[in-house]
Amino acid sequence: MMGRNKIHHTPKKAKLGFKEALMSLDTFTQMTLTGVNLGLMYALIAIGLTLIFGIMRIIQYAHGELFMLGAYVLYYWFAVLKWPYWLGIIASAVIIFVLGVGLQVLLFRPLHGKNILYSLAVSMGLIFIISSGGLIGFGTVVRGIPSIIKGGVFIFGAFFTYERMVISLFSAVLFAALWFFLQRTTLGIAMRAVSEDPEVSSLQGVNTQRIHWIAFGLGSALAAVAGCLMGTLMSIVPTMGFMATMKAFMIVIMGGLGSVVGALIGGFIIGFIDSFLTTIISADVAYIMGFLAIFVILVFKPAGLFGQQWE
């Protein structure tokens, strides 16, 4: 998990054995609902990362730092300034979109077409600069975004908060909107064309440089939105970006580099692994099993579940 979770997976109980947990309907339902909730938010982080790679062929290791900055934007907007929550998410997405475009134009565009190690070096430098700047600017105090809605509902004996329900629904709507954008809009179709064959797209009149900065900005904005949503359910610290990056890479590798569908499916897989195994055994075991799941998938599908081999 990223940060200190403000809402436990299950009510305070002793750790359950696997068989005992599955025999308890309320516990099983609780783990399932939490898995769906986590999966949607994990996928948001990963989709931004896979969108950037699929179009630009670079790996943005500082993706988690933009996730962290997005959470802090909402914290100051909503918790400190007391401005509307949902407008805060929009503001966070816009701010990090602009930041992402700036990073692409100034740092990553000059590296396009060069050895991937150059973009790796730049990303690692960004991790150090942004995380260190966060520690200096935000301090080490653990912060939290106030709940946006109180209460919840019992589903087969499991308590599911209205807040988690609203955030899950919002994530699902965002995925649907992203799918529509990529499949049905002129810009989205151009982005997919550049992802599939940038040279042919350029010959057909597509402005690939424009597509690159839009993709980088959009991917960064998605990371910011994920940070806002997870920051609402969990504590916020300047170092939360590292775990976000790890989760995103686990999901992207599992689902397939450059595949939006793969990022969504991979997000659910990791979300369910985290929810079930953290409840039944421990978070450490869930983390290990996540990597084992990746290894098993790569044995049978070297490019990931929905990925393709990149040259």
C-alpha cells in the first residue's frame, strides 16, 4: 500500500486463515470490494505511464513523483484553502498536465530517438529533484485529505464507505471517457496511429511532436488524478511516489507495455492480490506474490498480457 491507509481493508480482526477467510462471506465481500477499488486506482497510475511509453517509447521513472505532487495540490486546495474538492482534482490535473508538457518539451523531446538510457538518466534525476524538493517544501509531516462524504453501506455483511464507492465510480467513468477519447476522437485516433507507426503517421500529416507533448501531459495528468484519489483514502507523504512508481511498473509489465487495456487488467490483478493477501497474511506477502504473478505471466506471455514486442 502507498502511505498509511486511513481505511483498513477489513474491520479490526485477527488475521484470518485462507480457508476461514473464504468461508466468511462478509470478509470475502470486503476483500473483493477493496480489490476493485484499489485496482481502479492502481490502473489510473499505470495507464498514464503506458500511454507515455506507447507513444514516445520512453520510460518515465519519475511518474510516481507527479502522482505525489498531484495529491499535494488537492491537499492544499481542499484541506487548507477549503475550496471545492472536485474542482481541486481538475486543478491538480491541469497543473500537472502543464508540468508534464514542460518536462517533455525541455527534457525528453531532445532525447527522442536516442538510447533509452538517456531518458532513464533524466527520469532518475527528476526523482531525486522532485522527491527531495517535496521533503524540503512539504516536510516529513504525514498529511491527509478530509473525507468528502461520510457513512457507507453494508453489502453482504461487508461495510463499503460511500467515499470509496464514489471514488470507484469516478475512476470507472474516467476510464470510459479515456476509452472514448482514444477510440472515437480525431486526436485520440492520431495518438493511436503514432503509437502503432510513428513514421507512417508523420508521412500522413500527423504532427508527431504535438502528439508527444499531449501524450506526456495527459499521462502526467492521469498520475495526478490517481494521486488525488489515493491521497483521499490514504495518508500523504513526500516519499509516496516511490511505491506508486513500483506499482505502476508492476502493472504495466504485467499488462504489456503500451497497452491501455493491459494496464486496466493488470491494475485489477495487483489490486486483488493486495486486498486478499494483505487481509489474509500480510502486505509483504502480497508484494512478493505480485512479482511472482508477473514472472508467471512473462513466462507464457513475454510481452505481457496485451502487449506487443517492441523493437
